[in-house]
Amino acid sequence: MNAPVLTPHSALVYLMVAVASADARMTDEEIGAMSHGVADLPAFKGYDRAWLVSAVRACNTMLREKDGLETVLGLVYAALPGSVSDTAYALASNMAVSDGNVGQRESRLLEMIRHDLGIERLTAAAIDRAVVALNRSLPA
């Protein structure tokens, strides 16, 4: 299979899918977080929300192949300008937190992404903390 060349927008979607799929299942909360992010965040300005479903499917297909995660991450890193590394990490962290349970596989993947994107540990910790705070529900 020939790997596609991703736009920066699609690279962000692929990164979110990779994190959401890290525990071998994508929850409704993760799908909702992806959909809302694409609809609402400035990083996705100019990205047609209708493309989301096909990007998610294409990424999931790639992830199921041998060395799929490495292929997906390579495509993501090649497509992202360095100026959005922190944005990419924040979206990845949000995916991990969005279903309320950050598992071991997601934690390891976030650490790999942090390292690969050149995000310093303190910066990543601040992003992670902000993401947790933004995903917290108010007590009933």
C-alpha cells in the first residue's frame, strides 16, 4: 500500500486516531472529542469536517498493517510544521484523557510522541495538566 502524503490538518487527525486506538478500541468519547476538535479548534480552520470520517478510516486501516503505528507517526511527523508541535501534543493528550481513562499503552504512546515532537518534559506536564483540567466534569 502506498502511504498518502498528509496535509497538516490530516496529520493532526491521524495523530488523534493513533492515540485513541492505542488501547485497541476507540470510544464514543474519543470520537466525540475528535469531532468537536475538528469543528471548533483554530488548528482545524480550513479543514472540511466531512473529511474526518475518511481520514479516520484510512488511518485505522494503516494502523492494522504491520508496523502501522510507525508508518502513521512517520507520516504525521513529516506533515507537521515544527511550529505546531505543542498543538499536536495537546491534541494527542486530549485524546488520551477524553474517555476518562489513560491506560498504560496510551501513556507510553504519549511519551513517544512527546519525545519525537521534541516537547520538553515540563512543557508536556503543563499541557497534560491543562488537558485534564479542561476535561473535568463539575460535581453534580
